[in-house]
Amino acid sequence: MSLPKYAEVAARIRAQIADGTLPPGKPAPSGEALSHVTGYSTLTCRKALRTLITDGVLIPGTSPNARPRVPPRGGQAVADAARVLSTSLASRRRAAGLTQRQLTEIVGVSVTTIGHAETGRLWQSRRFWEHADKGLNADGELLALHDAYRAAADPAYPAITTGDAETKTTADMPPTAAVTVSGPVTCITITWANGTVTTVYPPETPARPADATPANWPRG
């Protein structure tokens, strides 16, 4: 039996990933580009890309308009670290009794930015996570989770977490050898190339302070 057209396009992308034409981290062709190559409609080619995202073969782009891409090496660890980071932000905001719009007043970004961060579209800068950490009184834990995610996605990322979730970045920190996630939100363990092991614990959902309002919470 012949495959549906969208499945043929998806099979083409799978083959390119398998033979190295599309290496880890590289964006997939756009629906328009695939349409030009295959002769199928752009809608059909976009359906193929959505199917590959659903199957975990591709991951969403780093911004709403970015093309989906091949997962980086250690893709599951990256996905798990991203999930822990985004859900921790959302849980802290809800525990504080804040809406996304109220959090924007504290952090100084758009509602769209907050929404993307809470749903795993993690294109925000480290400064955003510094401000979110301070604004939600996370005592460095959100920032530590951000650095663990970045370390999983990029082995050369110069970040390490020490002590009570105090995060430091330097140009000469060793690259990571592996990043693992224990359980759904238990902990993230970073094993550095020099053998040092760092464990980052996601925060428990904190109790809402009695005076937690956008007017009196610290701003980033």
C-alpha cells in the first residue's frame, strides 16, 4: 500500500535524519521548501512536520515562527530539563496567586513571553530567568533549573550550581558530560567532564505569601 502524501514527506525527513543530512540541532526544511521539492501542497508538508513533532522526531523551533528542528544530542534529557523548568515557573506563579499578566508587571516582559516560558518554548534569555527568579522569590532555584536545561542542551554551556541553589557562570567552567533527570520533577543531575557532579532540585510548590500582590512583590 502506498503511504499518504504527508507520510511520504515525513519518511523523507526521517531518512535525512538517519543518514546525517539533518544532524542534531539543525532546523528541518520549511513546509514551503518541502512543497517545492516534493510537489505536494504546503499544507500537506506542514502536516508532515507536525506529525514528526508529535512523534518526537522533531522538536518545535525556539520561537513561534522558527522551523522545527532535529533534537540535540541527549534529546530526552533536554526535553525533561525543559519540562521541569517550565512547570516550575508555572507552579510558582500559581502558588503566588498571580495571573500571567500580573507576573509580566513584576518581570517586565509580555504575556506572550510568560506563556511561552510556561509551555516549554524556552527561547528567553538568562536575564529573563534572573528576573523571574527574583520576582517569584525563588532563591535562585529557577535560575539553577534554567542553567541545568541550558547545560543539557549545550554541553559547552558554562554554568554550574553550588551550595543553596547559588548559580555562577564563568568562562572557564568545564563542559558537561551528561545531564539526567530523575522522575517527573525530582532532580536534575549534571555530570561535568572533570567528574564533578551537581544536583539541582526543582522547588516544591511554595505557599502563597499573605501579601503576595503585583504591587508589593519585588521587581526584576
